[in-house]
Amino acid sequence: MTGHHRTAVTVVGLGSMGSALAGAFVDAGHPATVWNRTPSKAEPLVSRGAHHAPAIGEAVAASPLVVTCLTTYEDTIAALEPAGAAMEGRALVTLNSGSPSGARKMAAWALGHGMRYLDGAVKDVPSAVGGGDTLLYYAGGPAVFGEFAPVLRALGGDTVHLGPDPDLAALCETAVGGTLLPALVGFFQGAAALRARGLEAASMVRFTAKWFEMISSVLPVFAAEIDRGDYGDGASSVNLFLAGAAHDVELGEEAGLDVAWHEPFHDLLRRAADAGHGDHSISALTEVLRKPVPAGTSGGTAAE
């Protein structure tokens, strides 16, 4: 890496993900300053060449780019607030959990403190940070992204700018993240059923992975149906899924499982059938899930 591309960066928050982010910047040759409420968490990074700033104001002032990795937007504001005037002119990238409305409030706060803003999300585990195919997406000022994209690509080769509205990354994060818990609970239920028969949960991993690959392969089809509003292809119909609901109950009784978590899904299927979607594609559940969008929830001003 040439000196021209070595941009100083500050990382605030050194949990497992924050430490991985800081480590990736160090490995890519960017001068890295780190800060954490518990200073001892900085020690492994210091041993790799990072600089530890004892005060948040010093940490923010050290770099034109400040990347935060804290739990929530509120935690980010609480950590940065004492930095005061040091925030002026810095580019802030937040990589934390939160809602689209939280991202809009964060953007307004950052702009109010003289910072340029990008909101982002890391779509992988800490050990994958820095990988060539690791996905991170960002939203906010295009000029900010354009200036710092070469630095941010140190965190993952699949680096995407979603658009100027600062809440787009949080919107995508919550939209995509909605698949995680149901998928995991489904796997855990299957594991419990296998263990009830004295079988190892590890024996189903290969088959579950293949199942996820099949699900992945049909997502473009469902997305096209939803975007067209045409659910006429009933090959995987609402009624077909509804008929399978009884099997969930039977499995619970046979294996001694608590399958009550299925009931909201079964209710959704019944409501879709009652609304006339029984013979339609299962993607028609989207119409049952939709409610009128409250006024004032559109994206905010780009954080240039």
C-alpha cells in the first residue's frame, strides 16, 4: 500500500467486532487510534501497532475518519459527546445495531456537531472482517463514501454504498436481519428433536446447509413476485404451508418439544388464506404483513 492511501482512522469501541475492525485497519497499513471505556481491551491492538488514546477527545482528534462499533446509537452518542469540538470536520461511520429512525437521529446529531456521516453494517462475524468477500454496506453522504471507500474496503472486499439517505443501511439491516432468529430457532428445534432420539445435532448440519442453499435459490423468484404484486404461481402455495402446520404440532408431541413459537406463523398463514391468498404463492404473505407506513418515515438528508 502506498503512503497516499494510508489514511489515519480512529476506532471507538473494542468489543469482539470493534477489535476486529481496528485489527483490519492496522493490517492494511492505516495508522489506527483506538479508544474503549475499558482501556485494557486496547492492549492487544497496541501490541500490533495501534495507538491507544486515553481520552475520547484525543481519539477523535487523531484521525479524519472515526469508526464507532458500540451496541446502539445511544451508546455511540454517549461515548462521543465528551469529545466536544474535536468532532468538527471529522467523518463519522457508525457500525452498530438500531432502527432506521435511530439512524436518522444519529445523522442529525452528527451533522449538528459538525461531522459528516455514514451509517453502516457488517454482514458477517468478527473473524471474517478483512476478508475479500465480506459484505459491509453503508448509507449517507456519497461524498463521504467516495473519499473513504478505499479505507473502508480494508474491512471487507464486498463494500457497498446503498444511497444518500442515512437510514438505508439500518433499513436493510433490520429487513435482512429478520430472517436470522426464525432460521436459528428452526435449527435449534431440529437439533432438539434429534437429541430426543439420541442423535447428534452435528449430523443435520450438512442437510440444513443444503436446505438454506435451496431457500437462497428461490429468493429471486419470490422477490420478483413481490415487486410485481403477482402471486398467481401457487407451486409453493399458502395452503401447502398451512397443511404442513399440523406436522409441527405432531413433531412437538412426539419429541417432547415446545413448538408454540410456530403459532404466530400459522396464524399468518390462516389470515393469508382468509384474505384469498390460499392458492397463491407463499410470497403473498408479504401483503398480509404490510401496514400503512406512518408519515414522516422517509429517509433523511444525506450526511455530506
